[in-house]
Amino acid sequence: MNRKNIISAVIFILLAALTFSAIFKGNDMTAVFAAMNKLHPAYLIAAMATAFFFVSAEGFMICYLLRCLNYKTTAATCVKYSFVGFFFSGITPSATGGQPMQLYYMKKEGHKVSDSTVVLMTVAVIYKLVLVVMGLGILIFCSQPLAQYLKGYLYLYYLGLFLNTALVVVLLFIMISPKCFKGIVVGGENLLKKFRILKHSRRRTERLIDMADQYHEAVLFFLKNKGKIGVVIAFTVVQRCSVFFLTWLIYQGLSLDGVTAFTVMSLQASIYIAVDMLPLPGAQGITELMYKTAFFQIFPGASLTASMCITRGLNFYMVLVVSALVSVWCHFGMKRRSGNCLAAK
């Protein structure tokens, strides 16, 4: 883990401490724990499985796309990449650390940087695209209930929807424009050389240009095989809905009724859209505040804080801990393999 990631982790821990302090302050925790104990074990297990499916699903999509590019890889290996990505996304602002770390481990395990970049960017673009389409659908068909439930946080929903839409447009432009991507790669290298971070190397420049050409070839492959992209889009919809469905499982597990699954899932989706691009590691603090506002009319009394602790605990903190363990295992596993290679020489 480099210095930047260590700083992000420290900020993450501080934010977590402040978040937990805000949750416990002003709440009758005895009543909250009593409400949490009412959760039916079957629904808790189903919610845990749903949380792990959400992260693992990205790995399945990475595996599918790599195999489309004729890589022999396993689902387990690619699920490992998705957990690594979740961990570093969770501890860095705006989830910026996930994909670079995934790319690092994929390169170390023999995948071309160009192909890995295309695969990860395809997954990211489709992920954001599905989120934007869902967000627009909620805005068009449920604008009144949205304003009623989100109240003062409605502006964050508009901001999040705008930022996600802008990012999708930018990523799509980079993907389909070879000149743009090559310009970014070469321009980035020139900038690093200007600041004397990199030394001049004709061979490195040629390799970067060659990587950009390979990247474009991979993009063209997917553009010519729209059926494969359709499969990823369909699976992404299922993946996105799974994490929203988790909140509905908690609602049912607490023996509550009177609100439809669509309402609960739509509200959870609106929170994700609002906080997804905010420069806070794991969107901590603001996610919890929005949850308490959005679900105030749905989870009565102590069940509101109880449901928030369970939902957030499962779909973020539990998965983050598991992702951290996977990342540590990957790190030391790679060191061990490097040591074996040196010993063999």
C-alpha cells in the first residue's frame, strides 16, 4: 500500500469514528439493539449473501470479458480482483483507488495493460450507465415521492445524477476515440517527463503507443460483438438491484409491512446515486445521514437506526473487512511468488 493509500485509510478511519459517534449520539441504543435482535436470521443470511454477490458479480463480469479476449482465467481469480477494487475504492475519495489497484494486480498476473484497461473501463462505464438510467427513471416517474422522502438532500440527488452522467459521457468518449486515448497516454508521459518524474525513454514511449493501439483493437472487438456487451449490461442491472434489494430484505426481516419493495429499493438507489461521486472515502457520514432522512417514514422508531446499522454494516463495512483481507492475501501472495521466482533463478 503506497503513501497515498495510507493517508486515505487514516482519513477513512477518522470518518468512520465520527460516523459511529453521530449514530450513537442521541439514540437509545438499548432500544436500537432490541430492534436489531428482532431481525429474522433467514433474512440476515440472505442479506449477507446479497452483499457478497454484489461485489462478486463484478468479478464474474471481468472474467467473462477477459475470456471474450481469449484469456484463460478463472472466476475465483477475477472475483479476487473485484474485492481488491472494493477495498481501495472504499478507502479513497470518490472511489478513485479501486481500478488502479485492480489494474496493478491484473498486470502482475500476466494480463496486458491495454486489455485489462478496456475490460475495467467497460465494466465501469456500464456500471455508471445503469445507475444513470435508473436515476433518470426514478426522477421521471417518482419525482414527487422522491422530494417527499429525500427532503433537504434532494439537491445531492440532482448533483450525483449530473456527475454520474458527465462521467459516463467522458468515459464513452475516451473508449471510442483512439486519438483521445492515445493523446491522454502520451500527454501524461510528457507531463511526467516535464516534471522530471520520468526520464526520457524512446522505448517506453513506443510501448505506450503500442498499448494504446492494442487498447483500441480491444474496444473495436467489443463494439463488433454487441451481444457480449448486452450480457454485461443485463448482469449489471441484476447486480445493481441486488444491493438495493438488500434493504428490502432487512425491512421484511424486521417484520415490517405497508411499503412496497419498489419504494424501498428506489430510495436506496437514490441514496447511492447521490453519494456515489462525493469526495469522501466510502461516502461515510453523508450516506448514514441521507438514509435516516429518506427512510424516516418507512422504519418506525428504533428500527430506523437499527436498519441503517444492519444495512450499512452488511453492504459496506462487512464487505470492506473481507476485501481488506483479500487485498492483504493478494499482496503477500504476490511477494511470495516473486521470492520463489528469484530463488529459482
